[in-house]
Amino acid sequence: MEPRSDSRPPYLVVADQLRRRIVAGEFAPGDQLPAGRELAEEYGVAPNTVLSAIRLLRDEGLVASQQGRGTFVRDVDLAGAGSAAGSPEYLELLERLEGIQSLVESLDARVREIERTVQPSSGEPAEG
């Protein structure tokens, strides 16, 4: 994972990578995902980031966690949802969404800079 090239929160990037691996069949239904620390090392993120990603996948119904045993890929119908997630249309929409998110973040940074310029540092409202 290259977190600097992706403007999304790291847990979303990790969740997306794991989701793609599940859809591609790298992790089949019933397979146990690698331990959180192992995934954290693999993706270059903090263990809590991996936990957040797994929580998201659990909420989506792709994985199930078992206390003391680990996290396992659920036997879900990947023919419908999974193939859609890996389809060219889905990937194109995902790329567009990422581009829009990047633009929004850029605009947000510009607005914050303008606000700092317009507002005096004394905390008093600017005269207008």
C-alpha cells in the first residue's frame, strides 16, 4: 500500500485491498485472514488501522471474527456483489470517486488557507 499516493484514510485503503483479495479468491470462504499485526506490517500501517479495516469488512458481511480464533472469510455470494466490486465499471467509479475526494480535500485546504488569511490573528472579526 502507498498511503501517500492515496488520499483516503488508511483503514479504507487497507479494507479495499483486502476486499479485492477476497473477491479475487486469494482468501476463499472459510479461510482465516492473516493476524492483524502481520497485515499491519504487510500494509505498513498501525495495527489499529487494520482493526478498523476488518471492522468495516465485518460490517459489510465479508468476514466474521471469532474471539480467540481470528477473522475468517464468510461464505457470501461473490457472484453478485463480488463480481460487481471487481468489474471495470466499479473500478472506474471508484477511480472517479477517489478523484472527486482528492479535489474536495484540495478545495478544503484552500478554503482553510483563505480563512486564515481573511481572519485577523487577534481573534476579532474582520472589518467588512
